[in-house]
Amino acid sequence: MANINGNGEANTLNGTNLADVIRGRDGADLLRGLGGNDRLFGDDDDDRIYGGDGADTIAGGKGEDRMWGDAGDDVITDESGNDAAYGGAGNDRISLGEGNDTLDGGTGNDTLDGGEGDDRMSGGNGTDILTGGEGNDTLDGGAGNDRLTGGEGNDVLAGGSGNDILTGGEGGDRFVFTLGSDRITDFDGGDDDLDLSALNSVNNFSQAMARAKQVGNDVVFTFDEGTVRLEGVQRSSLDNDDFIF
């Protein structure tokens, strides 16, 4: 194990194959954990941080940081700035604060939280949990059975392939369906849109409604590509303005 510290300048700091603690301090630093379960801290300025192999903990701090977890079950956080974090392999947790951030879980069962700002996030492969937070966010679950929550703002939620659960939250949200069996928990026809433009089986309102049935308190659409359930919605309340073809 090594304790490695920067000196306030723009440093390049490399760890070992053991569990290292690396602190960049001030300056636009390049930190590489390499092997082992490392802890890497970027501090202020615009840092680049690579966790490497192992289950790493990465904190970008302030500034516009770029962070890569690589292999292992990593935890990546940041305070502010327009940051980008890539989990890589493993079951990662990425939570970024203020700023318009990019979050990519990679492979594994990941948990992503965009925080404040207009964020773009992708779950990748695996069973992922994506939370947009404040701002106009874009969430893409990717492959797997994912849970997406937009939070505040006008969000775009795409479950991807798999059986996904989508909740837009406050604001006028767009729910994009491509494949699988999706549930939308809070569809509001006055504000939200169901985007079916990726489907080959329907291309207008009449065709879509021919695929819709009232099942209890929900509307269920059955397409060649899969099903969409709008929870707590009456079929008679839907009109052409609720869809994108």
C-alpha cells in the first residue's frame, strides 16, 4: 500500500498493484490507481482519474473531471463541474453533483445518479438503476431489466431492451419504447409523450390505439416489438398529441 500525494501542480501520479491512496490536490492531475482496491481523490481543477483493476473509490472533487472505474465494483463521486464518469466492468455506483454530467455504467448492475444539471446517462448491459435528479436529463437503460427515474425537469427516458420500469417525475417527459416489456408508472397525457418512432409495427395514432387495451386501471399496448403498460391511465383519455411516431 502506498500513500501518494500531489504538490499543487499538474501531477501524474501512479499507484501500485496494492491498495493505494492517491491525492492529486490542486492542479489538473492525472491519477492512475493500477491494481488493487484504491482510493483516488482529484480535489480542485480538471482531473483525469483511472481506477484500474480492483474495487476503487474515486472522488473527482471540484472542476470538470473525467473518471474511469475500469474493472471491479467501483464507487465514483464528484461535487461540481461538467463531469464524465465511466464505470467499466463490474457493479458500479456513480453519483455526480452539480453540472451537466455524462454517466456511463458500462457492464454490470450499476446505480447512476446525475444530481443537479442536464445530465446524460447510460446503464449499458446489466440490471441498472438510473436517477436523473434535477434538470432536463436523458436516461438510457440499455440492455437488461432497468429502473429509470427522471426526477425534476423535462426528461427523456429510454428503457432499451429488457423489461424496464420508467418514472418521469415532475415536468413534461418523453418515454421512448424500442423493445421488451416496459411499465410507465406516471404517464400524464397532458405533459408527457410516448415515443414509438423506433417501431416498425405502428406509425400513426390509429394503428397505436388498435394495439391498446384497457386492463384494469392501466392501458396496455401490444406491439410486435413488445408491450408498454401505462399505469393509472384510461384508454379514452389518450389522443394523438400524446404520441411521437
